[in-house]
Amino acid sequence: MTKTFALCLFATAALASSGCGIDVQGSGIGGYASTREQKRLTLTGAPNLTVKTFNGSIELRPGERNEILVDIERRASTLEDAKEIVVETSEHGGNVLIEVKNPRRRQRDFIHFGSWTSPSVRLIITVPRELTVDATTGDGSIDASDVSGHIELRSGDGSIRIQRVQGEITVNTGDGAVMAREVQGTVAVNTGDGSVEMSGRFDALRAHTGDGFIGIDALAGSTMQREWTITSGDGGVRVRVPHEFDADVDVHTGDGSITTSGVEVLTPRRSPDEERHNVRGRIGQGGETLTVRTGDGSIDVVAR
């Protein structure tokens, strides 16, 4: 059962929002409550955005105005708990801070029976297309699309997805998959546990997962301004680079096969049926080193 309460007139004063709605979802065991609010921050300088939340997803969308628009959805087991989640925002000379505070008013010292909805906040943030971003969530996914600049995204536990993002890009998650499509620039990705799949035009690249598959598709125009390092603690690795690519190649697997195409292999087999665990070679004229490692899994390197 879903009940909706139109409480905007009452909640405007309580939440200090420019627009709001309060939804109470369900009733009894398994119910949760959510409040919605929107905040608009006019920029007075070059945009430099910092986002911090203890629990919940972050989504970055491109906008066309000199402002940052924040759509906020608070969620908790009760309306009272949802309203207690504080979202602080500020802007000074283009430096914008959006910070979600963990509600610790009362740590429940009783035994709770039935399901429980942990307090969380979903943030949808509309930003200028070019900016500096440092976004962190303790637990939740992060999505970013169609922005450029210095981009840093971190999640303690959650997937991260970026699309058509350009610039200097850093992505970290303690536990979750990373997917990047049509990216450009310098990219560094790390996940403690999860797959990594990326495609784009890379100038420099680092990709690591503690446990999972890695797939890299470097498109035409990619260059090695410095060493590329691609490593998995446990999982297969597939790397595809353009035919006109120049790099030295250093590949190792602890347990698995290595296959190459378009690579001049400089470490010949000792026998025709030998399963390779180490390969050194060259693509094009050679140059900076493309290093690929996995503790357990097959590796495929293709220059096409």
C-alpha cells in the first residue's frame, strides 16, 4: 500500500527547500519514507564541486547554465528519520560543497523486528559541462556523463559508470564494477572486487581489480604518454589497441594462457605446444611499456 502526502507548504519551512514533496511508501513491516527537495546554487567562479555522502547514489548530469542544481531524495524507515538527514550546500567563488550528514541523533538501543531501511540520500546533480569534481559516497553507485575536466569519483561499496567523460579521470570503488564508455584523456581505475570494462581514446591508463575481468578497448588516437598498467588479482584480461599503436609489451599470468595478435613476440616458445605465462614483445615501433598482469586467468592482447 502506498500513501502520498502533499505537505509542501508545511515542509518548506522545515526543510528550507525551493521545492519539495514527501512520499511515504508502504505501511507496517517493510515500509519506508522518502522526502524530495531541490537546491539551486548560482556559480560566482569556475566550478569546483565537492560531494560527500555517507550512503546513497550520486548522478552527475550536464547542464547549460552557470549553476549547479541538486535534486535530493532522502529515504529512511520513517518520515521523521528521513527528515533528519541533513544536506548542506554552499558556494564561494565557484567552490561548491554538497555534504550529506549521517543522522546520529539517536542510535537505536532497542531490538528491531522486521525489515529496516537504512537512511540514505540519492543525489542527482546537474552541472556545467566543464568543471572539477571530487565526489564520494560511502555506500552507493556513481554515474557521470557528458562532462569534462578533473574528475574524481569514489565509492566505498558500489558500481561506477561513466560515459562521454573527458580529462583527467580517477575512479575508485571498494567493491563494485566499473564501466567507462567513450572516455578521453588520462584514466586511472581501481576496484577491490568487480569487473572493469572501458573504451575510449586514452593518453595514459591504469586499471586494477582485486577480483574480476578487465576489458580495455583503446580506440584510434590513443597514445602512450607514459606506461600503461592493467592488473587483475584473479580474472581474465582482454586488451585491444589500434593498429597504429606504438608500445613495448610485458604480459604475465600466474595461471592461464596468453594469446596475442598484431604483437611482435620477442620471447619464443620453447616448444610448439607450450602454454605461455610470460610474453614480451613490441607493437609498432615500440615505446612506453604496456604492462598486463593477472594472478589467475587468460590474457588476450590484440593490435587491430
